[in-house]
Amino acid sequence: MTLEYTKKVIEHFTNPKNVGEIKEPSGHAIEGSPACGDMVNIDIKVDDKGTIEDIKFKSYGCASNIATASVATELAKGKTINEAKNINWKDVEKELEGLPQVKVHCSILAVNTLKKAIENYEEKIGIKKEKKSIEEKVYDELGNIVNPNTGNIIVDDKIVKEVSINEKKIIIKIDLSDDDLYKNNISDEIKEHLEPLFEKIEIIFIKK
Ligand code: FES
């Protein structure tokens, strides 16, 4: 499959901004994408007013992984922690003037890594994370999974029709047909995202 990249993606891939690492960072995260195994490392340096004064990344992944991390770090630089928390994958995609649908997850990975680096900083300075219910955690995870058919998050696409949680088991009904081209990718991704939370995961595709 040949992928069409925008000029912006190619620019950021060939000349990425903020590459490297920060010695003694205020916050750090390394995250991987279950979809492809690619990884991103992000370090942030936060000043005493809560502004991200420096940010660096290292990529262990594809061209879009590099381009999206480059843009995510550019967007976060100079912002306060609270402003940076509101950066989402759509901002990154927009900045890059689009991504191929099968590469949208790269922008999600970049933004999630940024958020984890911020969480790491907050933990270090003693800001406690609010406790989430198991349903909230499930929807947080589903909110990271892309439907490659449309390039949207599966929750936004409204194809997650039912989630039933029963002790250590979860059953998820997805509104896609059994012969959908990306059915197995979506199923594998859901399983990989939810594995830390449940012993048994059942995905049922319900479109007739
Ligand atoms: Fe997975 Fe780019 S991060 S293909």
C-alpha cells in the first residue's frame, strides 16, 4: 500500500523539531503503540511558573511517529501544564494537514506520551491523580483506538455499541461486519489496550 503524506508530514519527518533528551527532566514518559510496536520517548522541563520551557523527544518508529512527535512537542513548548493537557491528536493532525487513516494512531501515541510525561511531572511534585471508575478507564482506553476505515476514534464513530463488565471479564459489541477489512486490527488493539484491566476480553462484531 502506498501512503500519501502531506508536505507538512514530510517536512517534520525530514527536519523534526525538539529531537533529543533532557538531562534531569521534570517529567518523562516512554510509550508504545499496541497497533504497531512503535515507541516515543518525551522529556519535559517545567519552570517554577508551571510552563513547559523545554521539551525533547526520541522516536523509535515510523515517519508519522517522528512527524507527530515533532508537532506535539512544538505545540506544547511554551505552554503551561494545563494548556498542554488540552492538546489532542486532532490538533496534531490538523497541524500536519492530515494523516493517512492508518497512521492516525501515530498522533494519538505522540499526544498520549506528552500527557504521560505531564502526569509523571505532577506525580513528582505531589499532585495526585483523580481516581477513575473501571468504566471510565475502559472508555479512556477505547478513546485511543482508531477505526482505520474512517480515521476516527472508534468511540467517536459510535461503533462501540455495548460494553458489559462482569468481575474480571469484559464483553464489547462493535458495529462492524465480520468481513470488515480492519476487524482483526481493531479487535487486537482493543485486547492489547484492555489486557492490563481484565483477565477475559470478548469482542463481538454485530453488523449483519
Ligand atoms: Fe505506529 Fe506510526 S506509530 S505506525
